Amino acid sequence: MTVLASIRDLTVTYRRDGTEVAALKNISLDIAAGERLAIIGESGSGKSTLALAIAGLLPAPSRIDVWIEWPGLGRVPLGGRDIGFVFQDPSASLDPVMPIGQQIAEVARTHLGLTWPQAYAKAKNLLERVRLPDPDSALLAFPHQLSGGQKQRVAIAAAIAAGPKLLIADEATSALDTIVQAEIVTLIRRLVAEDGMTLLFISHDIALAAELAERIAVFRHGQLVELGATARIVDAPAQPYTRALLDAHIGLDAEPLLNRSGLAT
Amino acid sequence: MSLLTVSNLTKRYPRGGKSIAAVDDVSFHIDPGETLALAGPSGSGKSTIARLVLRLIEPDAGRIEFEDNDFLALSGASLRARRARLQTVFQDPLAAFNPRATVARVLDDPLRIHGIASRSERPRRIAALLERVGLAAELASRAIHEISGGQRQRVAIARAIATKPSLIVLDEAVSALDVSVRGQILHLLLDLQRQERIAYLFISHDLGVVRAVAHRVILLDAGRIAESGDARAVIDAPRSAIGKALLAAAPRLHRTRP
Ligand SMILES: Nc1ncnc2c1ncn2[C@@H]1O[C@H](COP(=O)(O)OP(=O)(O)OP(=O)(O)O)[C@@H](O)[C@H]1O
Ligand SMILES: Nc1ncnc2c1ncn2[C@@H]1O[C@H](COP(=O)(O)OP(=O)(O)OP(=O)(O)O)[C@@H](O)[C@H]1O
Ligand SMILES: [Mg+2]
Ligand SMILES: [Mg+2]
């Protein structure tokens, strides 16, 4: 196993209105090259902070004590080129007043040193790869003319435009219906396999994380609770917190919460 | 007698020179104390129906009867009075409230606006509402941005029940919450329903949650009702193409030793 990124004793503290929030405490974790790793855990547990720290995108007034090595890369990663980032809200990463073809071409031009015509050809190819219908006219479309699922495909196309080693998806499918969500998950899985990318998939949907990832890391209160192969985490969680998370999942076969006698007839 | 009766509701929006029906000839009813879920793919018209029922937008055709009133004909004071009985909880209360307002202020507004309690009585009412949704009274003095997402959603529910509504519209109200907090909020909603006979119009794209909390479900597709019925029956064995597709795509957690 080649280690892409080796994280040792990562501690992140945010500063806000004079107070300090310890968002991550002494996290140590190796990300294997080519693996699909999911991060799950309750809201505020530090999942996004971990992603931002790895991508070097933490906001300025934060203190970061970190030791991340990139043996799988051999150098310090460059955001946008070596690491692609997809957020929950695609509108957050797309410029509303720029045609989407130009946005994707821009990434390819900046990081791959392509000419504009080459970059546009690459953008069209990427829109085909993410299976956007009618890529020629989509190149000229603005974000508001696309549906939520289509926008997320464009955001993924932009994230992988420079051929990153690591793709980070932070709640990238949470706002989508199950059909579009399944399409996006299939798309991510295919792209990661085709390009040999490593995937960091952040979600609070345990069922979705388990379907996609080979390993799952569970976070709580800024700490890594446990990390293991997906089947082991799901079937034999070592920590009570992981078990509680699994039990709180409301699946399609869950016992209804509804007491039917509660309905006035 | 049903609480809400929606008949032949239609809402059209212009789109590229043409007009598309976001909601197309939709009819349904909700009984007192009942949860009716709306599910369906993105863009199928769920939020548009919620906005029509709340009268945030006007339909192009159709009728809405609420508590035996022609709801679309109401205006002025009679609309305001009826609105107190029909509340909503948004997906993101941080966007809906002024983040610098205190929790007490957010709960004081409906009590004052609807003349539910006198100025001297209101602090006691606010404390009672907080207790009702399982929040400590000390939280009253905190700003909205100083409490957690789950606490904020409880405040939003406290605000919604302040005016003693008979119907609450919940548009993806629990979708952004993590699983443990979401479970607590769902239990709270069901307790309130049992005790105060509140009905819910419950919109969610999580079919597991719909199946667990709703009595009946309507599956929408492109603005029309594709299928409706008992929530468990429909989700366990959908008959419509869209119902089958939504279910087939839903992620499943396979646990050999639950
Ligand atoms: N820019 C910031 N300034 C101050 N505190 C922050 C900032 N961003 C996050 N925090 C705090 O750091 C902690 C971890 O937040 P983070 O966003 O990493 O959690 P998360 O696991 O991604 O949660 P969610 O599931 O809600 O997205 C929380 O207590 C949060 O309030
Ligand atoms: N203000 C508006 N102007 C134009 N079109 C609109 C407007 N609001 C909604 N629509 C369109 O009406 C249709 C239904 O939208 P609606 O928001 O009701 O869907 P939804 O079922 O709530 O979807 P989601 O699951 O994504 O929230 C969509 O095609 C949408 O683009
Ligand atoms: Mg996050
Ligand atoms: Mg909606």
C-alpha cells in the first residue's frame, strides 16, 4: 500500500470573537493512494475541518498544528491541481455570471498550461465524462440554467479538470434526490477508478458512505473515534458511539416511529 | 372533516419562452393530527405546493380549504388569524431568522404579533415553549448564531407551535440534521402531534424517514401525483415508475448483526 497522505497529530483551533474552538484534536491517519475513504460523524465533529486542513484551505484566523506528509505525491500539494474539492452546494463553487465551459477551461488552463482552444476542448471532454446532456450547448450555459444535479456534475468536472490525485467530496450529494444522488455516486466511483484517484467522501448518510467507501473513519467532538474496513465498522463497530450512529440510521426497513393510534380518527 | 383540502391546484412558471406547470392539477386532503408526506425527485413541485399552501405564492388555478374556510379568498385580519393556525419550519433556520436575534426575541414575535400573550405574560410563555421542545430556559438569552443546528431547529419548532397551529408545513426540515439529532427532532414532532393533534405536511427526499413518520405519502413527478397511499404500503411496494426508481436508487445499510 502506498500512502498518499500521512496525517500526524493534526490539531486545528478556530478563533472567533476572542474565543477558541478546538475543531480537531490530535488526529493521526493515513490515506492510502487509490482508496475510497469515508468520513462520518455528527454535525460539528470536524469532518469539514479535516477536509479543509488536507486541502490547505482553512480560513486565516485558525491555528493549525499539523504534520501532513505526502509520500504518494513527493511534494506539497497544490490546491486545485493536486486536490479537487466538491461541496454540498455546487453554487458555492460555481461563478453565477460565467459560462460553465469557461469556468472549467480556466482550471485546465491555469494548472495544465493549455491554450484556450485546448482548454475548451478539455472542458467539453469533461462535460461528456460527467455525462451532461448536450455538452456543446452546456459549455455556453450559466449555472442557473441547470438543475441541482446538473450543477453538481459541472462542479465535479471542474474539480477533476486538472487531474488531481485526491478528490474530496464534502456532503456533495446531500441535497439531491435518491436518483440523482445514485447517479453522482456512480459517477464519482467511475472517475476515481478510471483516473486512479484517491477519494475522501464526507457524509452524514452512513448507508451512502458504506455503499461507496472501502474504509470508514468515524469522528466525534474533533476526535477520531475509530477507523476500519467498511464491513467491519458496519457489522462489528468497536466503539459505542459508532454503534449509536448505526442504530440512529432510519433505513427503509426501520421500525416506524409513528404510533398509529396517535391518529385521531 | 378534513383539516386541509386542496383541489385541482395548478401553478405555472415561464421557462424559455414557454410555460411549465410546476404543480399540475394536484388534489389531496389532510386530516387533523395526520402526517401527509410529499416525496419525489428534485423539481417535482414539492416546495411549490408548500408555498401555495402557506399562501406565499398564488396558484393559477385550484382551491384550498383550510379549517372550513376558502383559504385563497381570505385577506387582511381574517387571513392573519387563520395564518396563526398554519405554521412552517424551514430547512435552515439560520437563514430564516436574524442570526443576531436572541432566542427569546424569536419566540416573542409570534406571541406579540398574534396577540397571544400580554407583555408581562410573555417571558413565562417563552420559558414554557422552550421546555416544551426540550431546551433549557437559559438558552433564551443566547443569540441564534450561538446555538447548535439541532438547538436552532428546536427553536424553530417552538416558534411554530407558539400560535397553537393545527397544521405545520415541514419542507426538508430535518434533512440538514445529523442522524442522532434528527431522530430526537422527529420524536419531538410526533410527541407534539399526539398531544396537540397537530397535522404535518412533511416534505423529504429521505424515503426511510417518510416511511417511519408519515401516515400517508404522495409521490410527485413533474408536478403531478404519480402515486399515493399508506406510507408504508407505497414505500414497501411502489407501483409508479418514479416510485420504483426512487426506491431502487435509495442507499441501503446492510448490517448482518444489528
Ligand atoms: N470558520 C469557523 N470559525 C469558527 N469555528 C468554526 C469554523 N468552522 C467550523 N467551526 C467549528 O468547528 C467545529 C467543527 O466544525 P466542522 O465544520 O468541521 O464540522 P462538520 O463535522 O463538518 O459538521 P457538519 O456535519 O455540520 O458539516 C464546530 O464546532 C464548528 O462550529
Ligand atoms: N420562482 C420560480 N420561477 C421559475 N420556476 C420555478 C420557480 N420555483 C420553482 N420553479 C420550477 O418549478 C419546478 C418545481 O420546483 P420545486 O422547487 O417545487 O421542486 P421540489 O420538488 O421542491 O424540488 P427539490 O427537491 O429540488 O427541492 C422546478 O422545475 C423549478 O425549476
Ligand atoms: Mg461539514
Ligand atoms: Mg424543494
